[in-house]
Amino acid sequence: MDQRKTFDVLVVGLGPAGACAARSAAQAGRGVLAIDRKQAAGIPVQCAEFVPPMLSPTIDAVSAARCQTIQGMLTFVENEPPDHKNNFPGVMVDRAQFDQHLVAKAIDAGVECRFNTVVTTVDTEGSVYLGSGEVIDAPVVIGADGPRSRIGRAINSVNHGLVVTRQITVPLCDPYSATDVFLSANYCGGYAWLFPRGAVANLGLGVQPGKLKDLKPLLDSLHRELVKQGRVGEGILSRTGGAIPVGGMRVPHGTIKERLILLCGDAAGLSNPITGAGISSAVVSGTLAGESAAAWLELKGHTPKSPSMVFDEVFTEQIIATGKIEEGRTLRRFLQRTEQPLLQDWIIEMGKRVLAHLPIKMLVKMGIAGAVAPRTRRWARAGAAIQEYQDQQQAEHRKALKLDELISMAEQELTSGSPQ
Ligand SMILES: Cc1cc2nc3c(=O)[nH]c(=O)nc-3n(C[C@H](O)[C@H](O)[C@H](O)COP(=O)(O)OP(=O)(O)OC[C@H]3O[C@@H](n4cnc5c(N)ncnc54)[C@H](O)[C@@H]3O)c2cc1C
């Protein structure tokens, strides 16, 4: 027996992309369920844990999970002396802590996060079946389920170019603050890396899938060589691996019947095809996917318009009509449309302070402006041009969202009297 549940947004995968998507959709007021087949956030770690600086200042998860700073990069080509790049800044993070931090933020924003929950099927209606027997219906499904995305497969957007990897964590003999990259003809379609993380280092190798069987012997051999050089210890503290998409971005959206499907992070093929780094783009694309989901739900009338969307509309109308920013008029219309009282304590207080400090002439002008909407001279043509541009944009959005098709389908159903 299946149990059906409905949410505004379903997010599949709670890696960085999914956690950020879920959080931003929830912050926009949507009801979000986010699931992951893992037992707990971020575990097991499948990552070399290097984050470039483009992300560092923007999210606190980097500071929360920071292990050490990286300053440079050394590139070793076969047995040649290395090429030094001194200005290669970044941060090594504890990836489990990083993912856990993002999930905690999603929960704070109101997301229902469930682990140990796997998506088994997506049917032709877009309903999502879980291993538990539950069926989730959501007008928007976000696929943040990694390189071999099941959600991507449901809309025929699949990562073809993959690199397979193997990584060991080993003791580091001396403190080190550069990332080492090893290139060799033997590492077909990939490279090996040594990334320091305090007293240990992640030593890994990626190759094209046809060379999977070479991974272990090649990585063992590099490990032995680095032990011989006195750089790392013999012991192996942990092992991991996984696939990395390197075939470039897939089409990140689609529809199944009237549902919107969005992909982000590795599911959308967004890792860097040369370096394999994908944490930053997972965070950025996930956040955008969540915001887009929320906006789409409002545009299609699945959920009421948020106050910020109403404010944008009122503000734009006002500018187009008069060519002037009239705060008082905009505020009044915004409060009316969002059914809020016009006289609120803070407005009265602000009014009193303005009245106490503004010169009489300006107060008179403001009074007149309240009664007769002031217009910028010769604004009419510019206003009409902006209106035309806005209409064009809206027509494009309607086309992209297939709104007109949906409306005409609904109209046909109504006239034929056969709702299906
Ligand atoms: C060995 C290795 C080293 C790497 N090193 C780096 C690095 O140093 N720096 C860097 O920037 N990037 C690195 N990457 C890439 C980086 O890890 C990914 O780009 C990043 O994790 C993408 O985030 P994501 O949220 O899109 O996907 P993921 O982090 O893969 O999250 C996807 C989630 O979806 C869940 N899931 C999948 N299928 C289902 C299903 N059917 N039902 C429910 N849940 C599902 C998974 O359990 C997983 O938690 C590395 C990758 C590997 C494999």
C-alpha cells in the first residue's frame, strides 16, 4: 500500500547542492521535503576536501569546517621537477562537517530533512517513489542526487562523461600548504592529487571508467613513491572514491506532465571538467535552483505570491507609470495588495519624525504628490518602451514555463466538461 504525501518542493540528495536548494526554497516560504539515501549528512566523505576561494567568503559552512589554508599548487608531470604556482589560494575543509553544517541550516529554515531514504522510481506523472513505500507528489522536484542522478534520468538529462576515482587518507610527515597535482600518461583521462589536511593528506587518483582496474595499482604505486620520499606515512587511515562528471553541463531543467524538474550540482554536470572540483558550483547552483523553484510556484499560482514579489510588482508598475520613485505611493499600494493596515505603528512614528524635520516647502510638495501622481517630463515614451520590454520578458517566461499551453489545456477541459 502506498502512502501519498504532498509538498511544494521535493529535493532529492542532501549534499551541498541539495541542502542549499532546500534551504533557499524554504527561506522563500515553501514547504520542502529533502531526502538522502545516506544514513547521515556528509558520511561517508567522497571528496578531496579542497574549496577554492570563490566560495570561502560567501558561506559560513567553509569557516565552520575549515581545517587549513592552501597557498600554492605544485604540478608534477611524470618524473620532471614540479611547476610551482605560488598564488593558488583555498581552504581544506572537513567535508562531513561542511555538509552537516549546510543541512543544519536547511533544517533551521524549516526543511523536513530525512536520511536513510532512497528514491527508487519516478513515474510518468512525475510522482516520486521512495524505498519506504511512500509516494511524494510535488509540483517541483529538484534533482541534487549527484553524478548518476535518477531524477536527471527521468528527464533524459544524463551525465555521460564520468571519471572514476580512488582516494586514501594517509599521515603527512611535515606540515604542508600546497596542493600537489600529478600528471602522467598512465593516468588516462585524469590526474592524481595530494591535498594536505593538518596532520593527514588525501591522496587520490581519477581515470576514465575504462581504466577502472588500473586505479588501485597506480594509486598504490604513487603512495609507495611518496613514502620513499619521506612525505607521507605508510598507514592508510581511510579509503573512499566515487564518480566525477567531466562531460560538461547537462540541460538542467525539464518537465514531467505539469511538474517542473530542476537539476543542480553534479546532477547537472556542474563540476569543473578539468579539475573535477564541484563543491562551489553545487552550492551556487543549489541555491539558485531553490530560489527558482519558489519563484515558479508563485508564477504558476501553486503558492500565493510572496510579499517581496508583490513589492517588486508594485514598484515596477509605479516606475513605468510615472518615471519617479514615489516611496509613499509604492508603500501604500504594497500594503493594500498584501492586505495590511495602512496605519501601522512604525509608519506613524516615521511620519512624525519626517514631519518634525522636513522644511515646509518639501512637505507641501509631498502632500501634492500624494494626491496627484507626479510624472517626469517626456517620460511617456520611455515608460512605454520599458513596458514593452517587460511584456516581452514575461512572454518569454510564459513560453519557458509552458504556461499558455497549460492554460489552454485547462480551458479545453473546462469547455469539454471532462476534467481528467
Ligand atoms: C574522490 C573525489 C574527490 C573530490 N574532491 C573535490 C575537491 O577537493 N573539491 C571540490 O570542489 N570537489 C571535489 N569533488 C567533487 C565534489 O565532491 C562534488 O562536485 C560535490 O559533492 C557535488 O555536490 P552535490 O550536492 O551535487 O552531489 P553529492 O555531494 O554527490 O550529493 C548527492 C547526494 O544525493 C544522494 N543520492 C543519490 N542518489 C539518491 C537516491 N536515489 N535517493 C536518495 N538520495 C540519493 C547521495 O547519497 C548524496 O548524498 C570530489 C569528488 C570525488 C568523488
